[in-house]
Amino acid sequence: MIRFLVIVAVLAGLVWGAFQLERMHFDAPGPAAANGAAETVVLVQPGEGLAAISQELAQAGTIDNAILFQIGVRLRGRSAALKAGEYAISSHASMADIMAILASGKSIEHKITAAEGLTSEMIYDLVKNDPELTGDMGEQPEEGTLLPETYLFIRGTTRADIIERMREAQKKFLGAQWDMRAPDLPIKSKREALVLASIVEKETAIPEERRHIAAVFVNRLRLGMKLQSDPTIIYGLTKGYPLGRGIRESELVGATPYNTYVIPALPPTPICNPGKYAIAAVLNPEQSNDLYFVASGAGGHVFSSSIAEHEKNVANLRRFEHQQR
């Protein structure tokens, strides 16, 4: 009986010792990242089990033994907790650290930025050429239906998902702004609001000016005046790509559906994808009687309510340009 108890005690001691060694190894600092890097990026594919994940971690050099990692994760009951994703594993991270990272599901986030004023074709090409996104995109979105923003995503996100997020973000923002719009605007639909916002977007890159420029266009629409916006001419010629030169006199009077020097109303579609500031500006423009604006020459614009004052401002701009030359 004593011999049996001794054997049991020895075995218990061995098991306890093995458990302590396993815990020490599982919590100990792991291998250094290759080439002196601060971290190693590991991609865990959807549907992979613990064995496959362990092998990938070992092949990436983040753990020194795939079997011991499997045992450690199973002993701690975390096998089902590991999630697919793209993870940054710090140099010398322990197996315990790595298990916690994979269980957290906090994948590396990538980003794609669609700048304000880009056309739908430009954004479509931007998403299409992003190497971190996957899959086809479907048809090119209609002009003006995407919200320019920076969008975060994890590896494996599809291009169609990003386009849909841009579309839904715009619907949500436009809907909220439409509900808070100023009364008695000469804008009868959300679509018209987008068209005018796209023109405001292309007229200035200064957020603080947009409500004033929106006020000028709203005042013109109320009076039945032509908007006379140069960016609408350019869109009619190039679909929004830079013209690369000044607008010719023949183009000022050329009849296109987008030339607001010719048509007495809004163009048939937006001329770009307007950002939040431009949309908000159109639906809540500044209170102003101004009907004209022209570049100041020093950044921004100068505004006027009469043609005589406007002509003086244009003359000042011409003198400024002459001095600069």
C-alpha cells in the first residue's frame, strides 16, 4: 500500500511539474520577429481549426512549437475562441499573448479614403485597385450616390461591401440633413440637394465658405437666374477629370446638359460626390442677399449682391493676376 501511495505521489509530482513547465513555457517570451521587425503579420483564414492555426503561427516564426501551442490552448479551453483575421504579433510575444490576440478578434484595420469631390468613376477605380480588398464590384454607382469618407476594413472585405457602405452612409447622412433642412428652399427633393451640393463642393475647397456659396446658388434658383458655374462646364466636357487648361469662350456658350451658363436650372445629375459639409451647406445655407462670387486670388472668394460690385471684384482679380505674372 505504501509503495502504491509513493508511486501515486511521484506521478502526481510529475504531472504537477509538467503542468508548471507547460505554464511557464506558455507564458514565456516567444521568438523574435524576423529581420529585427517589431511585429509579424499573420493571416488566419476563416474556417481554420486549431491545428492549422498553430502550424501557420509556427511557419511565421511567432511560436517555436505548434504542438505545445495546441496543447496550451486546449488546456485553457480556448480552442473555439480563436477567430479568423489578420493579426500583428509583437516580437517576443508569448503563446498566452498570441492566444489572447486571436481570441480578441481585433484584426489589423486597413483604410481607403474617397476624397470629397471625386466622381463615382474615380471612387470606383480607387476601390477596384485597392490590393487589400477582394472580389468584384458590380456596376459603377450612379454619380453622386457615395459619401466621401475614410472607411476602415479588415483583410477579406469585398469591394462590393465597401461600395455599399459608401452608398448607405450617404443615404443616412442625407436623410438626416434633409429632415433638418431650412424652410422654403427652392430644392424639392434629396436628388436636387445632391446636385446642388456637388456644384458647391467643386466651387470651393474651404469648408467655411460652402454655406455662403450655397446661399448664392439658392438665391439664384429663387430668382430663376442661371447658376453659371464653371465646374458644370468641365463635367460636361470631361466627366469631372481636370480640363488641363482654361475654359474656352465656345465652351461657355456650348449647349450641354451640364452647362449652367446655358441651362436655366440644375444639371440632370450631380457632377461629383459631395462631402458632408457641402450637403449640409445646401440644406442650411447662410443668410445672404449675394448673387455673385469670384476668386479673391489669395485663396477663397469675394461675394457681392450686385452686378456692378461683382464687376469691380472681377477687375480686382484681373489686376492681381497681372501683378503675379
